[in-house]
Amino acid sequence: MISILPKIFPKNDDARNKEFEEALIRGEAKIGGRLFGPVPAGHRREFFCLDDHTWIWHEEWVDQSGYRRVVTTRYIVRPNGIIKTTDGNTYQNLTSREAHNLANAARMYYQRVDAAYEQMLTA
């Protein structure tokens, strides 16, 4: 009888919570990907807050030659500044302009995500 339980209840609360959190991040990433205009056909663009200190900008597309292109930039917020890495390369400090743009994008992201959740809750 015990061996059948995993088939009826295949996931524990931790696994369900993790799945739920990942689904929320995927939804928020889509919202963030549209912050700077429509996503072109054939493109995948995401911008999201991964955790308390990490922002991700991810883009995928097929170029004119038919090659699949992928670019991921990870922004790490530290007490003494923000660093970034693109496609896992060397970490670099953000310029003041980049930091300003990231702060504006984060504000817009939170506004749009909050609005989307508010709409879902009132529906």
C-alpha cells in the first residue's frame, strides 16, 4: 500500500512549492521581456529578478544566417555596486549609466509584475 502513495501523490510540498515558484518566475520573465517593446517574432526575451541579489536578461533568436543566438546577462547587486557577466564571461562593474538603466528597468518590472498580479487577484 505504501509503495502506491508516490504514484497518487508524486510530489511533496517542497517540490510543489519549487514548481510554483519557477512558474511565477517564468511568468514574470515574460512580463519583463516586454518592458522595452514587443518581442519580435522568433525571439525569446526575458528579464527577471532571480533572487534578492540577481537580475537576468536573456535573449534567444535566429539570425539572418539561420543560426540560433543566445545571450544571457546576469547582474549581481552587491553592497558596493553592481557587477555583470554576459554568457558566463568575466565579471565587470556596471558603468553609472548601466546602473541607472538597470534601476529604471527594475522599477518598471516591479510595477508591471505587481499590476499583473493585481489583475489576476481581482479577476
